[in-house]
Amino acid sequence: MATSPKAVAAKTEETIQQTAAAVETAANEIAAPVRELAEKGVAQAKQTYSRFKSAAEETTDALEDAYATLSKGYKELGRKSVEATRSNVNAHFDFLSALLGAKSVSQAVELHTSYARKQFDVYGAQVKELSALAQKTATDGAKPFQEIASKGVKFAQAS
């Protein structure tokens, strides 16, 4: 059976076209799941980036709040410390003036005893006030960090 070159060429062209169509169909069938997988990966990456960005913004806001709170608290603590020091120095100068005006040793001892008792009470009250203020400042300043930690735990659990 002899076939003409035109018939062989036609048959070859038909085979090539069928093969090309099969390859194109196979490529489309393979490309669709790969494309779908890539699209899912990109969507998930966008979502994760969005969550990280949101968490970073919340953390920055919390840090700014903590800084403002601590700054305000330490400023108040410094002001109260200066106020207490001024009061104590004035009391000491008043005591020294009174001591210089003492007419006798017994009067000087009495002035000293009275001054020491009074200052002991004053110092105790000042320490108590400054300690309470320092504790309040530390507690208020720690709240934003506690919120950050809480959100971090929730963020990690959601991941």
C-alpha cells in the first residue's frame, strides 16, 4: 500500500494538531489547579499581612499610650518629690532658726525632740504618698503592655 507524500503530510499534520490540542487541554487542566493554588496562597498572604499590620499598629498605639502614661506619672512623681524636699528643707531651716533662739539646753533638746517627732510623721506620710504614686504610675503604665500581651496571645491562637 503506497501512500502519497501528500497523504503522509496530511496525516502527520492531523496528528500534530491532535497532539497540540491534547497538550493544550492537558496544560489548561494542570494550569487551573496551579493557578487556583497560587491565588489561594496570595489571598492568604494578603490576609496574614493585614493581620500583622493591624497588630503592629495596635502595638504602636499601645506603646505610645504607655509612654504618655508613664511620662505623666513620672512627671507627677518628680513634682511631688520636689515639693516634699522643699517642705522638708523649709522645716529644717525653721527648726534651725528656733534652735538658734533657744535660751537653754533643755529648750534646745525639747525643740529637737519636737522637730524629730514631727518630721518622722511627715517623712512617713511623704514616703507613703510617693510610694502610692509610684505604684499607680507603674500599674497604669503596665496596662498597655498587658493589653499587647493579651492581643498577642489571641493573635497566636488565631494563626
